Amino acid sequence: MAVKHIPTEEVHKGYKGGTTRCGFDTNDHIGHWKSTTEKITCNKNGCKN
């Protein structure tokens, strides 16, 4: 599953209401995140691998 950070338009591995694979907590400012089927764009360790 993928989750998109709306302000930066960056797509991470993870899900809304949890933690991304690179460590962002999607519960922090939960309105800034949305579930998506878009391609992962984050290049940080965890998301890109």
C-alpha cells in the first residue's frame, strides 16, 4: 500500500493511520496524508527498497 503526503506530493510505502516504511508517522497531521495507488516517489531507505 502507498500513502501520499499532500503538501509535498511525495508518495511513501505505508498506510494512513500508521507509519511509513521510512519512518514518518501518518497520525501526525493526519489530514496531510491520503491512501493512494500511485508509484512510490520517496527515495529514503525503507520506501525505495
